[in-house]
Amino acid sequence: MATDLHDLLRSLRVWDPEVTDLPAFEPAGAPAAPLPLFTEWFAAAVAAGQTEPHTMSLATSDDSGLPDVRIVMLHGADADGWSFASHAGSRKGRHLAGRPYAALGFYWPVLGRQVRVRGPVTAAPSGDAQGDLHARSTGALAAALTGRQSEVLPSLDDLARASESAWERASREPEAPVPSWTLYRLRADEVEFFQGDGRRRHVRLRYRREGEPGGEAWTRELLWP
């Protein structure tokens, strides 16, 4: 029997109280800069049992300004920015080479929270990228060694052969270099924290960077939900 998408959608709930706890959020007590609050919310999502809290949506745009989005993994967040990685020749890598600006979206439904981040993106030094890669799992290195990300794949057999060879090399040579592997850092101009509310009185707190590019002063403001 065919599935009726609209009936299925209407049957679903958002923030089912059996699996979601909507904590109170008082913006007046938020820190002066967004990174400490992001760290606090990330730790809370981990403690609450959120599945894969380190995954995020990454939005980029091509040379024509057309948007694209995909799920990637957060590699770090510190004074240098929010970090993620990819091959320089991948679609996202090509987008960032032409338009070095991106947006990130985190969603932690177990707490009814979202965090949105956007700003300019730069590539970290190659040594940082290789160090980040080699600190990860053998599987991560094997995937990077397989390469050809976003290129047309002739068949799954081709992928299996390339992957098998990459796994063998990653196991034998855990420090194998992957020159195209790039660590990107997004230095936020704007960060928004969204806390869901059961009566739809959602709390949205936006941080905007003030002054000259690279400045450390932030403006905080509430947004209508």
C-alpha cells in the first residue's frame, strides 16, 4: 500500500514530552560572547542523550549564488571559529573557494534547541588539517584516502575497490598524508540560539559581532519567534 505523505506528516509530533525536555532559557543571564553559551548547550545536549549532537547542516553557495546544504561533523569550536573538514575539490570545497562564506545549523530536538552560525570561512594551515585528520579514526583516514569526493562514480564496484585499497593503506600507514584534505574554520559574524517552548513562546537570542572585522565585541538582541 502506498504511503500518503500528508497523512504521515500530520500524524507526527514535535517535541513529544516522552522524549523531549524543554528547559527554561533566560537570555538576560547569557554570557557576553556566543562561544561559552554554545559550549554549555552542546554539553547539555550530550548529557541529555542527543544522538550525534556534533553533526550540523552546512550551507554554501556556488558561483551563481545558488545554495546547497548537507550534514557534516563539527571538528571543533574555539577562538579561531567553528571547524569542519572536507576535500578541497569537493562541491563544498569548490563553493568555499569561490564564495568563502557559510552558515551552520545545529538541531538538538531532545532539548528543543537550535543554534545557527554564519560568517566568513578560511582554510586552516595544511599542518592543522593533517593533524586533525590523523587524530581521527582509521575509517576517517580511509575515507579521506579514497578521495574523489563529489565526482561521478561509475559503479559501486569501483567504490568498493578504491575503499578497500584505502582501508589497507590507512591501517598500514596511519600518518598517510592526504594533500586535498582541508580543515575549514568559520569565524562567526552572527550566532543565534533558539530555545523551543511548549506554548510556542520560543526564545531566540541573536549575537552579532560589532565593530571592525575580527573584533571581539558582540551585540545581543531578542528576536520574535
